[in-house]
Amino acid sequence: MMTPRQILKSRVFHAAALIILFKAVRGHVSEHVMALVVFLLEQAVLIAAQEDNKEDSKMCSTAPPQSQVSDMDLASWFTADSVFDNLKTVIGQVIIHPEPDFSLITYSSDSDLDWDSTEIDAADIGDTMLMLDQASSNNNWDGEGQEQSESREVMVFRPQAMETISPVVETPPTTPRLMIALPSTTPMEVDRIMSLAVRETTPAVTEVGTPSPTETPALPPPDARPVILAGNEVGRTVRKTTKTPGASSSSSRTGTELVPTTSQGHRKSRSNTPLRVTSNFPPVVKVNESLISLLLRLHSQLSGVPDSYNPDDEEGSSSSVDSTDISVGDGIFYIARLLKKISSLDENCKNYIQEARLKLWPSKEEREEAKKQRENREREERRRRAKERQQKLMQEFANKQKQFMEKAMECDDAAEEEEEEEEEEVAKQQEYDCVICNQSSPSTEEQPMGLVVLIQATSIIGHMRRHDQPERSVLPTCEEEQSSFFYKDDRGTSLGAEYDRRIDELDRHFDPQSWFLSVNQGWDGGVHVQTCGHHLHLDCLNSYLSSLRTQQRQLTLSPEKGEYLCPLCRQLANSFLPLSSQLGDKTQMVRSRPKGNMSHILEELNNLLIENDRKPNTMKMAEAIGKVMEDMSNSTQLKARFKFKNEKPIIHNLQSLLLFVTSIARTNLEVELIQRGGSLVQFSSGSTLLPKRDCIVPLLHVLAVHARVARVLAMWPAWMSFQQLCGMQAKVPVTSLARVEREVPLLLRDPIALLLQYILLLPMPLDQTYFTTTVQMVYNLLYYQVVAQVSCGLTGLERTKAATGANTEHVNNLTDALGLINECLGQTDLYMENDDTESCIDKNIIKVNMVGLELQVQKLCLPFLRIAALLKHHLYQQPLPDIFEANNEFVRLVYYLELVTESMDWGWFNASVALTWSMDMGLETKTPRAWCEQLGVFVGKSQLAAKGLLAEQHILWYPPRLLQLPREYEKIFTYYHERPCRQCQSVAQETSICLLCGTIVCLKQNCCKQQNVCEAVAHAAECGAGTGIFLVVTSTYIIVIRGHRACLWGSLYLDDFEEEDRDLKRGKPLYLSTARYKLLEQQWLAHRFDHTEKTWVPHRNAL
């Protein structure tokens, strides 16, 4: 007979303890049983430690995890009886075996076995049956280990195919049973219940007398109810149709239990219907726990605090393992004491406890990352469901439309033939689905269709910062930072300030008619157009807007200003972008041309610029194009420098309308580039700022109409600048808009502005050959602009050193290009200041890094190449090249734009190989010399202005960013809560900081009110073109102003529990939430404030 000490050391007890702890964590075990198991585990640990000390050989091995174990075979759950190894062993899954067929038989030494049939209610087959309930009452042994009962009732499994069963001879077990049968029906009953497993394929019955590792459990597991998850309840009863003669009163109760009776009388017969459970896939219970992890979970559950067990805590620890002091405490105390004893007795267990804690309760950063991943998955799931609902809705619309068309079809054969002819004509044009009337039709001059668009002013491009400055400006929180901040701000390190200085310089030296066509505007007040991608008929939209004006509407919606919600997706919109009837027609986009025919292509382009006139008409399409242009002009306010003196604004001035039109195209392309991360390099994380649908091509078609109309009415000879660009001779003498000396030289003109002018003035859809040739001509100008700019940063000796051995008649590399520029401009006063300071320098020590200069030239050419690549991507639906490294961006783009078409060795590649000239005209060196002559004339008039404009023409910029905020909110509050306003010099009640520029404004105060507009609204219009992001110092909240609306966005600073502290009422330390800060910045860059689910209210200029 096994002693209690041996039982505590056995692997069976360890498995049973794991089952009880597993159920205790899930709340299915009483506190008494829980306390008993913890006590027994503690005794098992102490016993194991004592015996290990005696043997002087402690095992330090790590038990391998058990991926799958079988239920009711507890001896196989662990590989050994070592308690320290079993404490660390992880039980992965428990396989629940289905219950086979069985019947109840009675065995008696006084009579033979007699089998009958007993019917069992089929409804009770799936009920729960117990295994581990009242285990002590299942085996009643006397002091000598003999059973006190002589009669036996044996439960035998009966195969379906076996008709007879041989008698079973039972002997008393010599060792404790692996599984204990169900309890007797009365306390005095001494019959022992035993079950004999009989496999369906074996005709013999297995004897139960001798235990073995492969022994079948005492009772089969219940159907779909694993023992490990069962409670201590008593199983449901099974009704019998016949009553056993001679049974005791305990066996004749109502609803006899599914256990044998214990009557000592002679039983004649017992008939049972086999209980059948069939399953091809036995159920599996996932555990993935060890005894230590369950103890840790139970400790945390009882204390109500995650990761509550602290190994360094003195509470609950004992001075020695063998201490006999009696301690008093709750369950937390005793579990902690058990874990400390385990840690002190086994070093591997101590390390495992730490690992289990980290696994169960990871660090705060890991939890935040897991939470973020879960939120991303949920967000993607919501998007997927929304997309499915949208597709289902569109399918319903399509089905309704199809049904309507089928009903409306005429049966006349002649009419059907006419309809087929009309359908063939319409099929040539692209059709669109109107989301209001659900009709599909092409966009025509009489019945135009268009996109639902939102037009708004933007200034994010103007907030880009130079590469020689920090990428993100820091919000000052001390006087030293404040002085440095304002110094940089006065210098104007932003793109908007740089272009303002450049335009002021151009306005002083050149006529507006000339420099208007040499630059773009809109850095601080451009027009951005975005769409949700849904289409409308113009007539349907007019009816929709009329209904909105007459019915009750939302307070924040202004139908009188053209605002409406998309009928399908409910996004805010305020205009209608008509779709040209030529969209989708690719027949004119690509034409094959023989190589070496550059001169003919240039002649064709020149003729198209001369002849491509667009006269206004009175069709609905023309009205829609005029209306959307009016919406774009009303969405922004122009600065005074873009208005002629004593004349109407630029929008109504035909001579400068082209500047506004090309600037809209430039703004939208630049914004897309910003949303791609500032370059076309593909990052692994991908871009989340790009909209799902764009409207660049329809917008270019609308802008092209107005550009051609403006050119005709303003009588601007666009072909003249194109001839100068290509070096062509003018066939017909023309008169320029301004005097020759007052015209901007080509080397000082913006290449992107020139490219957009030519693209919009050429017929659309544009032949791809024309597009490629135009890009090639503008790149030629760009290259020599960059080379001339680089030469301004070199001294005379360095230029001479770099141009040593140059071939000025055939430019093959940067050395040749520098030689040509130095030859043309070296005789002017352009480099005078640099040459005066080098008279005493030894020429032999001068070194020039040509590789570094070549890389600089390529970097300065990249902004133009990116915009040109985006144009080609949108106009011709050609995917952008795959660029994974920034060093490969230049070479991939010149090949994508077909500036270079032949492969070459990397050692021979440089920026000059992308130059393309018409060889039969001999323009390779003639044209650059003519450009330098134009610039030389201006240098003679104003050397400082010429060098300043040339040296600062191409600059590298960082993408726009919000101000960098400190991590602790205390720094902001301490420095700003009593800081006066720069305008009124008073401390506002709600001091607010602009997160775009750092300006302090008086929120909702009349002290800085001008023209009935409060300071915050006025600053939002000036700094953000109508968009303002303000941090209210006294409440930590962000207020967003968008046009005539405002909303309370939320707080960027949270406490340790990630909760807001509005108005600082709780006084807890607040820290910057990087996730919220990133979200706010993304919404600003992506122009998504109007689409956020916030409570927008009209501010009425009162903020």
C-alpha cells in the first residue's frame, strides 16, 4: 500500500493538482478544496526537498512540455515523479476520448451471470458523469488493505458486434487505482465499482485487476464534457424500464442513477441498453498551463491585481524551508509562501517563475503594441465589412437598374436594332454610375457627369523645412529655446517664407506678366481637391441641393455655400468636378514613332501650342467647368503680391489666370508627394495618408480648359518660351508681353511650372510621345540650372579644377557641364565675390570632390523627376517604379520617364546621360549657351539679385511636420500658463498655442479682435489657410478650426492610465501620447479633418 508521502511524490497527484488548479482559476472549485490542494503541494515540495538532500543529487533538468495528453490517464501527463520538473512542465492540450458502448452487469460468487436488456433514455446520453467526485468514498479499505465487501458489480464495455461475453474473474487490486469510480449510493455500501474496457475490434474482455500504464480509466469520459472542465456535481440519472428483483431500497429510488446497486441479495438479471457515443474527431481542451503558471494566475485572481506576486516581497516568506511556525493568512499569503519555497529550493523553478510572469503579464510597451495591433485588426475588419456592405448595396442598385431596363425594353425588332446601335456607340465611351438615380451613362456635353469632391484651401506645403535645418521644429519651453525659435522663424526656414522672398525679388526686377509664368503660387493658400470616388449627374446634384435647402438640415451643413453630404458614403463635399467625355479614351495616348525623329516631334509640339485654341461654349459641360473653377477660386484668398495694382484680383485677370490654374495642379501633386512621405521610395510600413481614390486626371482636364481659354484671351504666345527651351528658330516674329530685359531668364524659371504650363496647353488626352519629349526638354533646362547653382558654391580655383579636361562641345559628365557653364558665366560678375578672396591660395592644394558634386546634382534634380513621374502615373495609368532604397530613386525615375532608355554600366551613369537633344539641329551646346547669355544680361544689371536667385533656386525640403511637443505636460503649463500674448501683451484666460508655428493666441477674447474676427480664427486663416490646430494650455485639449467650423479634437496628453484630465482637475502627471499626436498630424497632412467623426459647430469668428 502506498503511503501519503509516496502519493504526494507521484505524478498522478501532480496531474490531479493541475486539474484542480485549472478549474480553480476558472472559478469552479470551492475555497476549501483550493486550500487543501495548495497545502498538499507545499508538503510535496518539502518532501521532495528533504529526499533530494538525503540523496545529495538534485535534478536540475527541465521537463519538456507535453503538447497533448489523454484525459483520465493522469500517469502519462508527466514523464517522471520529480515535483520540481513537473511544476515547470506545460500541458498543452488534453484529448477527451469519446465514450464507447457499455452495459451494466452484476457479478456474484453465488450465482452465474445473467444478461438482459435494459432500455435507457436516449435523451440522457449526453449528460454529465463524474469521475473525481468524492474519491474517498469509492474505495473503502480496512486497515490491512483488504476490501470489506464480497459482492462486486462490474461495468463491462460491450462491443456492438459481440454477442456473448466471457466471464470475468476479478481480484482485489494490490495498488491504488489510477482512477476512482463513482461513489456508492449509501455510506454503508461496500460494493466496488469497476469498469473493464473492451475495444470494439477485440472479442475478449480486458481484466481490471492489474494496473498498467496503458490501463483504461475507471469510467469512460462523458460525451463532449471533459473531466478537467466538469464540476463536482452529481451526474444525471438514467431511467430503466425494468426493475431488478431483490434489489435494496437504494436501488429502487425514482430515477435510478447510472451506478450499480449495492444490494447483497442474489440478482437474477440486469438488462441495459448500450450507451453509444461516436465521434471521428475526439474533443480537445486547450490548457497551455503549468502548475507554476496556474499558481501565479490564482494569486493574481485572488488579489485582483495583475502580476500581483512579487518575489522580492518579504511578506509570506519563511526564514527557512523547514520552519514549523504556524502562520495565519489568506489564500494570497499561502500561495505566495508556496511559490517562495519553490524558488528557494530549485533555481530552475525560480527562473521559470520570472519567465512565466513576463509571459503572462508583458511590459507596458508590449501591451500597448499588442493593443495597437488588435485595434488595427479590428479597424481592418470594420473596413472589410463596410466594403462588403457597400458592394452589396451597389449590387442591389445594379440589380434594380437591370430589372428596370428589362421591363422598359421594347419588343419591336426595329427598335431593338436601333438600341443595339446606340449601345455600341455608347460602349466606346466610359460609363459611370450615378449614386442618386442609379443610372449608368457616359459623361456628355449635354448631360455631364462628375465626381463628388471637397475643395478646400491648404497651406501644408508652405510649412516644409529646409534640409539644413532640423526636420521638426521644437516648441520652446524655456527662454533659451524661445530666443532660438524666433531667430529661426524670422529667418524664414519654411518653404512658404522662402518663396515669398523669391517672388518679392522677381517682382522688383521683372514684369509681372513675365514672372507670373515663371513660378507657382499656393504654398500658403493653395487649393486642394479630394474625392470619395462617387459619381453624380449634374441634374441629379442640382435636385439634391434644392431639396437640402428646403428641408431641415444639420447645423454644420451649409447648402447655400454648396455643401452637401455624398448620398452614398455621407462624406462632406462642396463641389462637382465634371468628367470630360475624352476620359478613358486611350486611342490618342500612344503612337509609335521612328527613332531619331526628335526634330519632327518638336515641330509638332510647337504647332500644337500655336493652334490648340479652346473657345467657350454654352453647353452644360462648360457651365459645370466654370462653376467648379469658381468654387476653387472662392475657396482661397490670394496675397496682395499676386494682384495687379488698381485692377481686379488675379482670378479675374486674364493675364495671370494661368498662374492660378497651373498652381492648382502643382499644389495637388505636391500634396500627394507629401502623403507618400516626400519621395517615391516605397517603405515597408506603407503609406496611410494616400486617399483611396484620386481625381488628378479629371482635375487636369478642367484646368486645361481654363488654361487654353486664358492663353487665347490674354494673347500669350506660349510657343515662344517653348522655342527658347528647345533652341528652335522662330519662323514668325512675335512680340513678347514684356520688354526683353524685363523678362525672366530661363535659367531662373521654375522647371515644374513650365512643365505644367505645357501639359495643360497641349491637347488632352496627350500623346505619350509628346509628354516624354516635353519632359526631356524641361529636364535639359533643369540640369543646367542645377549645375549653375552648384558652381555658385565653388571658388574660382575650384571651378577651374573641376573643369579641367572638360569637353564643352559634347557634354558627357559633370566636368563637361561645369566647363561649359564656367566658360559662359565666368566672364561675368556672377562669381566676383568668391574670386576676390582666393588670391593667396596655392592652386596645387585645391581638391574638388566630383563624386559628391554629382550626388548633389542628382538630389537637386529629384523634386522635378518626382512630379513628372506622378504626372505620367496618373495620365497613362502606368504603375510607379518599385524603389526600395533612396540611393536608387534617381536612376529608377529617369528610366521610368524614358530619359534614359538604354542599359549602361553603373560606372558610366551620371545625371548628364539623361540629357536629350535633337542632334540634327546641333542644339547640344548651342541652347545652353543661349540660356547663359540671357542670365548674363541680368547679371550685368543686378549681380547680387542674380546670384541670390540662382544659388537658392533648388532647395531640398523635409515634409511638413507639427511642432515637436515635450513629453511632460508640466513643462508646457509652467512656461505658457501666464505668458502674455504677443499682440495685446496680456495674459489670456485660455492661452492657446498654434501647433503649426508656435504663436500664442487669445482664444475667445475680444482684446485681439479685428474686423469682428477673433484672433484664433484670423490666425488659422493666415497660418493654415483656414485650418488651425491649437493647444489650450489650461485644459490640455486640442481645438481644430476648419473653415467656418470648429471642433474639440481631444487631448494629446494622458495620465499613466491613458485617461484625459480635462481642465487639469485631477492634478495627475500627464505625458504625451505618441499615437494621438501621430493621428493628429496624419489628419492634418491628409486633409481629413472634415471627415472625422467629431462634433463640428460653427465658430462664427468667435474663437
